[in-house]
Amino acid sequence: MNIMRVIHRVCQVGTTLVGLILAVSVAQAATNTWSATGSLTTARQGHTAILLPSGKVLIAGGANGATFPVNAELYDPVSGTWSAAGNLATGRTSHTATLLPSGKVLIAGGVNSGYLDSTELYDPASNTWATPASMSISRYAHTATLMPSGKVLVAGGTGSGGTRASAEQYDPATNTWSAAGNLATARAIHTATLLPSGQVLVAGGFDSGTFFASAERYLAASNTWSAAASLTNSRYYHTATLLHSGKVLVAAGHNGTTLVSAGRYDPAADTWDITGNLAIARYDHTATLLPSGQVLVAGGGQGNSGIPISSAELYDPSSNAWSGAASMSLARSGHTATMLPSGRVLVAGGQGSSGALATTELYSPEVIFRDGLELQ
């Protein structure tokens, strides 16, 4: 709805100060709420979502049952609608998507009816896809991290022959891949976080029935990996979020049971501390850093069958504690969550109670922005 915000300003006319009362109409959005927005043209889960420099969101890949959609889609937050963004050469899920300094998006690896080493490159200027150089090895459920150098570090994952310890880097300037050392532990479904130092923290993961608490750091200067302090709990399908403080919040996940625990990593001390527990155990959820510094955790699955849930929670770094947030309109896991320039969070697709979802919804936090103005 629109409200009238009254603003009192003082200006000088000659030698007299005059008070002016200005009535300004602004759009007020309810906060800590979810609202529906335009649906995807194709239901999908296990896809990727990237915020483009234009403010639009690119959705690519994913799965819908046994099918792997090749069509990509663009969300326009101004109109709340989706439009076509060309087709991938190869449908895929459990891949990665990375926004390059050029504004293009690199899609790497994934799986469909087979394991993939191929990559694809989306150009927003032409709304088209190209096929750059392939990785040295097939991998899915890996991580991809944009480095300060502009290169993309891909680590771990699984594929033909088993879980990977190898890592490699893509150089957009030369369209080539090069080796980036080996992890001490082969792992998949882990997390990778670029630290303020330029190092990359890899944590947790899974390999052949084993869940990991171990963590490692990649040092770009020497192109090597070194051990980092271990998590307090083994886990995979968790989330890792870089906080404004430079610490890393790891939340929930699975290790034979669905987890409520969370912890924070301090890169300076190479230590983990325990945060308060989430109210609801979950894995394959999303975690989004809000402008306030809080972290929104939404959805996910529970139990060995991954039953989707709709609940959401907020982590506050200042109190190191969790509080409830409004629930999504639908239960979903394997979805994406993207912070928009307005401060709202776009949640798209995922796995629902009866299959892949096309629905999307927007979360409005306590403070949102429009046209550069803070709206309460």
C-alpha cells in the first residue's frame, strides 16, 4: 500500500527561516513477510541463481523428475516477471554458477544422465550462451569460488571414478583451466567461502558414507591447501555464510541425522565457536546475508527422505542467537535464494511435497530499500 510520509524541512528565505511540511507518497511493504511473485516457466530444483549487474536474476539448469531443463530464465524485480534467457547446450543439475568480472556467468559441471566436465558461458548483453573450455575432469556437487584475481576456483565434487580431491582454476582471460592443488580430503556437497584474506575455506562434505567435520584453506599465492580447524560437527548439505565481521557462519546440514547445530569460524584465530541452535533441524536449505547483517535461513528438508519444510529463521550475529521468521507459503528444499538490490530475497523453485516447483516468493526483511531510500 502507499502511505504519506511527512517530512519537515527548514530553509532560508532572505533572513527568515521557514519551516516546510512536505507530504511524500512512498510505497510501504510489510516486513518479515513473504509475498508471491511471478512463477518460473519451468518447474525445477537443484538449479542455480545469479544476480546480474542489471539487477535481474539468472536461473539455469536444475531437474524436474528425470528431466533436465535446458531453458534458462531471467527474473525482472521491477515487473516481477520472468523471460527467456536462451538455452544451455546441455541440461544439468548439481552444477555451479559464477558471476565473472566481465558480467558473464560461468556454468561448470553437473550431472544429468551422466557426469559432466563441460562448461557454459552466459552473456547478458546478447542473452546467449557459448561453450568455453571444459574442466579437466567431470564433477558435480562441487564448489566454485570467484577469486580476487578474477579466476574461478573449482574444488572437490564427485563424478566418474568417485569423489574428487582435485581442484582447478578457470582463467576467463585465456579460456583455460589449470591445476589448483589437491584437497587433503576428497569431498562433495561441502561449502567453500572466500575469506577477507583472499583465502578460501572449504568445510564439511561427504564421501562414500562418511561425513566430514574437517576443513581446509586454499592459499592462492602458493596454489596449495592447508589444514584448518575442524567443525564442531560433521555435516554436508549445510550452508556457509560470510558475515560482516569476516567470520563464517555454518548452519544445519545432515550427518546421518538432520542437524539444528550451527557454528562460527574465526579466520584470524583459526577456531570455531558454537552459536545457538536453530529451532528446526534442516538440510539442503538456503542462507542469505541480509543488509542488516542478519542471516535468513529458509526451507530445506528433514529426515533421510528429505521431507520439505516451509519454516524460516534469522541469525543475529550481535546476539549470536536465532529467532523465528515468517514461514514461506510453500515447503521447499533444493531451491535458490537471491538477495535483490531492494534488500528483498527472491526464493525460486525447489522440491515441494509433490515434485519440482515453479513458484517463487519474496521475503521482505525489517528494512527494505527503494530508489536508494530506506523504507520502514
